[in-house]
Amino acid sequence: MKKVLAIVLVLCLVLGAAFAAKSSGIKVGAQLGYGGFSLKFTDKDNSKNYLKIADGGFYFAGTLEFAFAEELSAKAEIGMNLMGKPKYTYAVGSTTINGTGDENMPAQFSMYAGAQYCIEVSKEFCVDLGVGFEVLMGKMDKDTDDTFNAAMGLGLEAVAAYHVNDQITVTAGGKFAWHFINTNKDLDDFIHDIGDSTKTSSTGYQIFAGIKYAL
């Protein structure tokens, strides 16, 4: 019986140490700021001819990080980007026409997963550089059912992090995304139809401040 208790005690200690080691690499957090997107269609023969659609608003997200090593970690973000009234710019040569939509665009869900590398500036301060896969999805028009779109592509992130103590870190940074996939059939067909004469740019961004807590 004593041997069994000793074995159980050793196993508990080993599992407890393993869990502690694993959990020390996990951080949860939140970030908020401003985000948006831009769609631009530019004449390949004359860059002064273009149509640009842009919108943005309040952004917030929850974050989860897991450290593989002291400098390298994986990061996931799930949040929402509220939108305002979309702005349109139509330019032909020296003539530019600006306009604004009548109603706010529906909120877009934002997701990001990638890896980040910490560049240590000092004991308390570091800069995290990240790269990953970003998705911005939602309806482009609340009154039309077939306007749901998921814009997907490469995300690049830079975040300044100040370690208040071993558990708490405050952050400020931004993310830029180049969306090369759009799942909405009408939008995708339109991009392909004008592809021979027009260059399409689909991008997204978030500028934010946040806080992280080490578990």
C-alpha cells in the first residue's frame, strides 16, 4: 500500500510539474482599437483611373498565445470589426468623385492565426513580429442575403510589448493583411472578369492596444 501511495505521489508531482511548465507558456489577452478594409480596382494602363471602396470602425478581439521557446510563440486572435458608412472614390484622370454610403456596413468577424518572434529590446520591453493567416468575414450589405464574403490572406503583425511583471504585459501595435481570396461568388467573378484590364487590391488592417496575462 505504501508503494502504491508513493507511486501515486510521484505521478502527481510529475504531472503537476508538467502542467505548470506547459501552462507557463500560455497567455490570454484582449486588444481593442480601430480596423477596416479597402478594395481598390486600378486600370493597368493608367493608375490614375481607379475605383476604391473603404470602410472601418471600432475593433476588439481576444487573444491566445502559446510559447514554443523563449522567443518564438504561436498566436490566435478572434474578434469583431464594427463598420461605418462605406466610402467610395472614383477617379478618371484628373477628375475624382467621392461618395459615402447611406447606411453602416454590417460588422465583420476577424480571425488570425500565426507565429510571432520576440525581439528583446530590454528586460521589460520587446517587439513581437508576426506572420500568419487572416480572415475578415461578414455580409457586405445587411439587406441582401447573398453578400456574405470571407476575405482571406496573409497577415503581418508588429506589436510593442511592455512586461509590467511576470504575469501582465501591455501592448500596442498593428496588423496589415493582404487578402488574395474572396469567397463571395459575385465579387470573385467580378474580380476575374475585369482581371485582364484592371489590377485588384484587397487589404485589411487593425491598429490596437491591449493587455496579456500569463497563466
